[in-house]
Amino acid sequence: MWDSLIAREWATAALAAWILLGVQAKGPRPADDGGRRLEIPAGRAIQVDGILASHEWDDAATVEIPVNPDSTIRVLCKHDTSSLYVAFVNLHQRDQRLFPEVLVNSRDLKESSWGSGQWWLHASHNLCEGNGAFNVYQRNGVFQCSHTKEGWTANNPPSQDGGEVEFQISFSKLQLEPRHGTTFGIAFDVTDATGNKMQLWRFWPANARLETPSTWGVASLK
């Protein structure tokens, strides 16, 4: 009888452990979802001048874009009630200047092809943008970039050292509600903008692809 009681206790403990493991397996995924999730905190507005003033970005979230084995670009991100703010730090890599791009998907996060509401925002010596398309430098032979764009800005041309570029992007342009819990697709990339087959591209998330919005990260406003 004693052996039977011990056996029942062991069986009960084993069942409880199995149930607990099952509950844990079905619970929420890790917050970063394999390095693809970004919680964007609320913070103070910035001055878009390419100068990261003291404490100006202390309230921002940070992700990194590895470029070379010994160099990394930091991307800072925060928001207020009207705008999304992004800064790229350390863009001057060795003997090359890299140019930053912000990709925002306000549509279905599972969509693999581009459509209206998916934004490509590029900052170099001009500002270039595409709504539902990327690499929109020309259209019907007409240059599409300029020093100013409606609804967003970035310091251009970049500072002489090419080190930092700051963006301010209005939520109204992106057609997003600037409230806690708003979720949308996001990715950041840098490129040397050579336009040839050897053109350099580096992304956050690391496995993101410019042409495939479903590979981008998932942002949520805090």
C-alpha cells in the first residue's frame, strides 16, 4: 500500500510538471521575438540638426546595425504625440559614408509585397520617399528627391563627418495613431547608395529585406 501511495504521488507530480510545461510553451513569445520587436518609448521632441545634444536622446530605445566585424551603427527611436523620431549614429564607416533609410509598414504585417501605406524614407543629400514603392529616385525621367518633403524631415545634406542623421516623421503622414499600444511594421537600413550590383545594404532586423515588408520588425508605442 505504501508503494502504491508513493507511486500515485510521483504520478501526480509528473502530471503537474507536464501541465506547467505545456502552459509555458503556449505562453507569450519573448518580447524581442527573435530580435524583431521594438518597443518605442514616449519622449521629448528633438531638434533635427544632426547634432545629438546632451541628453537629447536619453529617453530613446536603441537597436544596432552591424556593418563590419568591428563597426556598428546605432539607431535611436522614440515618439511624442505627433511624431516618430529616429537617429542614426556612426554613419561614417572607415572610408565610406553610409546613408540611412526608415521603412514603415502601417498595413497588414504579414504582407510580402509593397502597397500603399508602406513607406520608404531615404536621407542623403536630398530626401527621397516612396509610398507603396522603394528606391523612388526618379519617375518618368523626373528626379523625385528634394531638400524638403511634406510630413517628415531629416538633416540634409549630412554633416561633414557624416556621423549622425536625425529624422522627424509625423504620424499623420504614416496614418498611424500616436497612442500607447499602436503597432506597425518597421525596419532601418543603411546603404552606400552606389546603385550598382555591389551596393552595400545592412538592416535591422538583420534578416530584413527591402523588397519584402513581412520580414521587417514589429514596433509598438509605449
